[in-house]
Amino acid sequence: MSPAVRIEVPAGGAASLEGTGLFEGMGDVPFSSTVAADGRLLVWVDRDDLADALSRLGGLGAVGLRTFEEAPRDWVAESAALRKAVAVGRYLLDPHDGALATRPAPGQRRLFLPAARAFGTGSHESTRLALRLLAAEDVRGRRVLDVGCGTGTLAFVASLEGAARAVALDLDVDAALATREQGRTNGVTRVDVFAGPLEALGRWARFDVIVANMIQEELAPLLSGLRKRLVRGGRLLVSGQLVERRGEWEALLRTNGLSPVRSMTENEWLGTASVSSDD
């Protein structure tokens, strides 16, 4: 794709070009547009389409057009650079390394979680809720499973909190590879990583604690299988559900043999801890 060019239509002639008229008048020229606060119409096109776009705008009656070539920008990198380190309990989740790294406070354990892999860096409320739920459990000497592990943040914390075995599982092979890579980077080596569905763990695998940071639509179909992976009295710690759907979510948990015992909220997000009463 060629560099983008911004075409500015003066405010006086912009009103007649908004909506359907502009859409139809530009024909098959790919473009995006917006109206600035001062009333100017801003239209972006590829440089290769500039002559055609100017001709079509002129045909619509636009005059006084000005063009500006946009400097190429890496929006993903710029967004990542704005992310900040987040403290959750005794852990500092830092999306940056090197000169941009945040120095941990005394007693904090810093985890470097690259900003390019945003989910799991602590920038989202549901990640913080899952970590708070996990930190409230005594996982020392216990078996912990992180389902939908992303880059492994929850599995890392479980291992650092003394879990006898921490397992990270994700359907996405790239997520499993990222978890293994970030584990090495952070010096967390006692994490077993699997890619695939729950069955990838083996038929008889059982856990004392299962933690998952997933939205309701993703997690609800897994509840029965997760409950079967818990020992009697095992805990399921989940976040990523909506507070406004709390009743619906807790009913789903109970239907699948899980009894809610604790909940936490942050803004519109809900985290719950449930206990299994089944073998």
C-alpha cells in the first residue's frame, strides 16, 4: 500500500459532501473521512489514488482543496509505548524492558510482559482481577492450571507463589510458544506449557486450582470440563465476565457443579472464586 495522503475540504464546502453524497461520489476509490472540530472535511486516500480522488471531489463541487502527505506511523508500536507498568499485589507487570523498564519497589517481583502482547500485561481490569483472585489463594504445594494462558502471566504467578506444579494451556500455538519464551525471559522455569484443548493434558490430569481470564461466551462451554479437572473441593478462579450479568454467570457455575464463594469487581468486570463439590 502506498503512503496515505490527507485531503482537506474547507468548512464552507464540506457540509454538502458528508454522508451518502461523498460515499457515492468517491465511487471505487478507497478512502476514510472525518469532520474536524472546525468543520473541515478530512479525507484520507492512498497516494496512488490521489489524482482520482481529487477529480471526484472536484466533480462533487469541492473547491479550495489542500493535500498533505501523512508521515508513516507504527500505530501498534505507539500504542504499546504508552502502556504503563501495573502493580497487582506484590507483582509489578511491566510491558517495557531496558531504558523504559520500571524499577520495582522493595518486595515487588517484576515480570516483563511485552506491550506488543497486550493481553496479560495488566492493562486490562480482568487480568488484574484474575491475579487478585489467585493471590488470595494459598497455592503452595498445589497443582494449578492456567486455561487460555495467553502469555502465561497467571501460570508464572502460580509458580512464583509456590505451586507444586503450574500448567499453562491455550488453544493458540503462538500463545503457548509466547508463554514458554516469557517464562525463560522472566526466569520462571517451573511451568509446563501445552497447546490444544483440555484433552491435551491427558485423561487423568487433576488440579487443586484452575484459573482463567476469559469472557463468558468463551468460558461457559468449558465449565463442565473444567469442573471435572478439579479435585473435590478444588477452586475455579475466573475473570472476564460482566458485572451486569453476575446472576446469569453464577447460575451457570451452579449448573455445572461449582459454588461461588467469593467475588471481586473492577469497573464493569467481575471475578469469581468457586468451589467444586464433585469428584
